[in-house]
Amino acid sequence: MPVPGHLSGHIFSCIDAHTCGNPVRVVAIGGPELEGETMSDKRQHFLREYDWIRKGLMFEPRGHDMMSGSILYPPHDPANDVATLFIETSGCLPMCGHGTIGTITIAIEEGLITPKTPGIVRMEAPAGLVHIEYKQEGRKVTAVKLTNVAAYLDSEGLAVECPDLGEITVDVSYGGNFYAIVDVQANFKGLENYAADQLIAWSRELRKRINAKYTFVHPDNPTINGCSHILWAGAVIDPTSTARNAVFYGDKAIDRSPCGTGTSARMAQWFAKGKLKEGDSFIHESIIGSKFTGKVERVTTVGGKPAIIPSVEGWAKVYGYNTISIDPADDPYAHGFQV
Ligand code: PYC
């Protein structure tokens, strides 16, 4: 990609796409070299030394509230095809479903990776190994199905005071990140009854209160901890869908896609409550009505708790090439800002 001569500082060649409406920016050139034996170790190194890259590329003025992306690395195990660091407005997530669907679409269409077996990508994420199958027509990737890390219901019926709504109960479930799931209940009528801005304001406060009162730590990887996302449930738009959700992340974002790790977490919650069984499908709608198809692939355990291996399928569209400079010597907002 050409680098226009007047750009100074650190230059990042990015490819932009969206997964069912939510953005994905893959850094094709310019990502830092990271130390570590696993993608989880490398995530820690990035957070210590290079978080300015995430902030510069994700926050305004180069990004926006929903911006999300990834940086690709060689796999640590030669049996795998790629290792991925997720960079988001919310930090470096252990796993991101819409991010994976967008990243793989970009990586295959743009030749950033050459899988050992065409149609299959073995991807190392900080949260663990993710098995991906993709469909291609000519150059275009038409569908990506990821088989996620194990998902499990961590805690049930936690009481928390929500501004305006009063006391609500949430289940906290893990699907690559920890999600507080707010099901329809006496004090919450369903996401379609409230403005998105209202859900965002409540989510920020709710997340603070949940994390102040309760602790969530992944039993196999203590660097994965804390409830980072709030999943609001609601009525479906299309009667053929199973459920609808609005997932809050970062400080001001509602996922425009149905959220891959949120879908995984919710399937684990439904499985634990006997509403889904092995082999069942789960069509999840987003706030804008876009859909992912989930499936309970297998049953397993995590830290002695019943768990599932969920899969999530969706699509992404590549829409732009973006050469971005971050030059703190030239731009006071090189590292972004949040209002
Ligand atoms: O798709 O897993 C996901 C995700 C996490 C945050 C935003 N999207």
C-alpha cells in the first residue's frame, strides 16, 4: 500500500471491514513485535508497552466509540495458522467474535494469511485456540464460522441496583469475555422499550456496581477477569430468530453485530438452564437486526462447571484501505481522546 509522503510518525496500514454492521480494523503493517510464548502473554506485553497504538487507532479522531480491530502474529504452535491480538475501545479483549469474523474475512480476501488447509484457519486468541471454517466464492469470503473457546455460566441471579430501573438480577456467563446478562424481568421490560443511549448510561453504572460487588476470574487463566460487557435481552424482530440482544462494551458502545462472545455466553447460560442442548442452533439478532447463527457443538466442563463449545457463524464486508499515522510530535490527539 502506498504511504503518502507527508505522513510522519508511526504508520499503520489498515484494512477496514464490518461484521454484520460492527467495525473491524485489521492492522496489516505496523503492529509492534511482542514478547511471549502465547497470545495471552503477548496481550500482556502489548498492554504494558503499546496500548497507545490501540488508543490511537480505536479512539477518536481516527476511530470512534464502536471501533474494534486486530493485529496478526505468526502462530506459536506451527500446527496453527495465525495468532490474533484484539484491540478495541474497551481494551484488548481475550476473544472477540465479530472481530474474528471480520479479521478472517480480511486476512483471506487480502492474502494476509495462507491457511495450511484451504477453508480452515486455526487461530490462537488470548483466550485460547479458535477453530474457523470459512466459505469463499472467488476472492470473496461469504461466511465465517468460528468454534469458540469453552463457554460456561459463572454465576446466577446476582442482585444489583440499576439507576432508574431499581433492583434487577443478572446472570454472569463467560463466552471469551464475562457478560452480565439482563433478561426481561419485572424491572426491565426488554431492550426494544428503551433508547440505546439509555442502555449505555445504565450499562456503565451497572458494570461498575457488579464488579464492585462480585468477582469473576477464569479458572484456567487469571488474566481473564472482571465483567466487561452487559448483554440486554429483548424481543426478536424476525420470528425465525431465537433471541435478540444489545451488548454494551467500552464506555459508549452498543455492538451493531449480535456479538460473538456474547452469543457464546448466552448459549452457555441457556444450556445451563436447560433451554438448549448439545446440537441445538441459536439464531441471535443484534440491535440493528443483523444475525449470527450459533450452535452448541459439544458439551465440556470449565473449572468443574458444565460448559459448552459454542460455534458462531456470520459474515463481514471489506470496505476500505486506511493508511493511518500516529505522530505525537505533530498531533496533540495522536493517542486519541474520549469525551
Ligand atoms: O463479537 O465478541 C464480539 C464482541 C465483543 C465486543 C464487541 N463484539
